[in-house]
Amino acid sequence: MSDDVLEQVTALIDADPRSGQSLLLYALVKALSTAQGHYLYTLKKLRELQPAQRLLAYALMEQMAQGLNETQAWRDAVRRMDEAMARKY
């Protein structure tokens, strides 16, 4: 499931990095990738996600709780998301 969630989020961001849904999920992924930042993310932002994307957000948080945000698969997915976001500009 962990790779599937990362793939779904990466595909969503890659398909439309300018969308609000992509930006919200990207911000969450970046927050969950930065333990030094104490995983700061305004949970109120979850209200702005559509139900399907909110489920992805919950799955990402579960992965962080399991320590999966420290794996190479997570880092690779974040790199791909960073590349998609860089194309935005």
C-alpha cells in the first residue's frame, strides 16, 4: 500500500501541479518529510481537500507514523514531486 499511495499522490501532482489539491498534498508530503520541522502542517487545510485526496492525506500520515517517510521509496517519490512542482514555474 505504501508505494501505491506515493504513486497516486505523485501521479496527481504530476498531472496538474498547479491545482489546489496538488499543492495541498505536496505541502503535506514536504511537511512529513521534514522531522526537523516537527511535521508542521495546518490540519485545517484537510478541509480544502476533496474526499478522495483527503484519504490519500490520511494514508500519507499513517506512512509517517510507521516510519515509511524515511525510506528510499519515499525520497524518490518526493524527488519526482519536486520535479513536477518545478515544471509549474
